[in-house]
Amino acid sequence: SGVMKGRRGLVMGVANNRSIAWGIAKSCHEQGAELAFTYQGEALEKRVRPLAAELGAAVVGHCDVTDPATIDQVFEEVKRVWGGLDFLVHCIAFSDKDELTGRYIETSADNFSKSLFISCYSFTAIAQRAEKLMQPGGAMLTLTYYGAEKWMPHYNVMGVAKAALEASVRYLAADLGPNGIRVNAVSAGPIKTLAASGIGDFRYILKWNELNSPLRRTVTIEEVGDVGMYLVSDLSRGVTGEIHHVDAGYHVVG
Ligand code: 0WD
């Protein structure tokens, strides 16, 4: 039983058991979904395989979004194993750590391109492939952050990349809506993950959110997971193009 019974989903961006992608995968699994994971490189494969096994999920291969051949391989594998796809979860972002501190104005052209490519364009590239496997009722989800909407200390070029990602959610929702496919994002509050450890003064940001959010705390990957699950389930069948905050309410005060 469960609201995700019979739904098959590809989850991209599990790095370890603290990853937001892992929180979403767990919630989808609890509700009866069948899952497939990708991993980025051999080092992460060692972490992803045992996690996938915990949820009875398939592992459909290495995917580095900067290498389009690896995206194609993953989707060929999904097609081979399932013949179709009901939902997609994209939890991928990257920026050079050295530019996640100090001033945005110092951003290099090279890191600007790389950050926007990996953190924004990859969702569109993946959506292109996923569309071909989806029927009406399909759903796609990505992860964003409040730094897209407002200046945040140290977030810099990632804020610009997330703003572009949020705009792409709206354009993808319009493109895919006529096919009955929905596209949404969760805007998560700060959570201590591998990717977050690259952001300057992250502990201070966590503390600030804890002191100032309406719920007076930060959020967990399980809380982000439950909302992510809802957005790729039929419960949200009337929702598309939405950026849903899961941030203990911080966006109303910050
Ligand atoms: O506070 C936070 N942690 C928030 C994260 C608040 C709001 C949003 N987010 C977003 C992130 O920007 C990202 O889009 O959530 C998403 C997931 O991030 P996460 O769960 O915080 O971080 P992590 O567990 O590190 O997963 C991100 C993964 C990578 O891990 P590492 O740390 O090794 O970079 O993104 C993947 C990779 O697995 N990734 C890639 N995958 C394929 N190709 C690539 C790539 N080129 N680059 C990074």
C-alpha cells in the first residue's frame, strides 16, 4: 500500500545517508515506490550501492552530468529495466568551493559556466531524456534554495544558478504540462550535507535559521523527503511550476 504504489522513480544525487536525495528516496520507498539510483564516480558508488540495497532500489549506473554520454547510458538502462518512468528526482549541484565565500563579484567565467551547467542546465538535460519515458501523470522534481530569491552570505554564484534553475522549472512545467507531466521544486532550508560543507560559514547560517525561522529550528532530510514525495506523487496532481519552501518558514521572515 502507500500513495506511491506502482510508481517507478529515478533518484539522482545521493552522495551518502545525509543527502537530501536520500531523504526523498526514503519517503518515496515508505509510500511504496520502486526506485533506481545513479552515482557520480566510483567513490560514491561504494556509498550508494548499500543505500540502494536498503530500499531494494536498482543502481542504473554512473552519471556525471558534464558527460552527456553517461546521462544517455543511464536512461537507456532505465528503459531496459522498466520500459518507462513515472518520476524523476534531481538533487545535483556544484560550484568551486573557493567561490562560495567572499564576494560574488569575484566569480570566474569558468566557475560561472560550470556552476550554471551542473546546477541548472543538468535538470533540463535530464528532463529531455525523462520526457521520452514518461506517460501523463509523470512528475519531475529538483532542489533549490532561498539564495535564489534573496542575497545570502557566501552563496554567491550558486544563488544565480538556483535563480536560473527556478526559472527553468517554470519553463519546463509549461513545455511538459500539455503531456500531463509536472515539474516542481522544493526550496529546502539549510541542512548539513556534503555539498553544504563547501559553503562558507555554514554553521552560522544554520544557527541564524534556527533563531529566526517561525518554527525556531532547521529542517531534516526526512521533512524535505516527505514534501518531495508529495510533489512526485498523484496527491499533487494539480500542482506544477511550483517552488515549495520546506524551511521551517524562514522565507516569510528572511
Ligand atoms: O542546505 C542544503 N544542503 C541545501 C541543499 C539547501 C537547499 C538546496 N540544496 C540542494 C543542493 O543545492 C543540491 O541541488 O539540494 C541538492 C542536493 O544537495 P545535498 O543533499 O545538500 O548535497 P550532497 O549530499 O552533497 O549531494 C549533492 C550531489 C553531489 O555530491 P558531492 O557532494 O559529491 O558534490 O550532487 C551530485 C553529487 O552526487 N553531483 C553530481 N552528479 C552528477 N554529475 C555532479 C555531476 N557533475 N556534481 C555534483
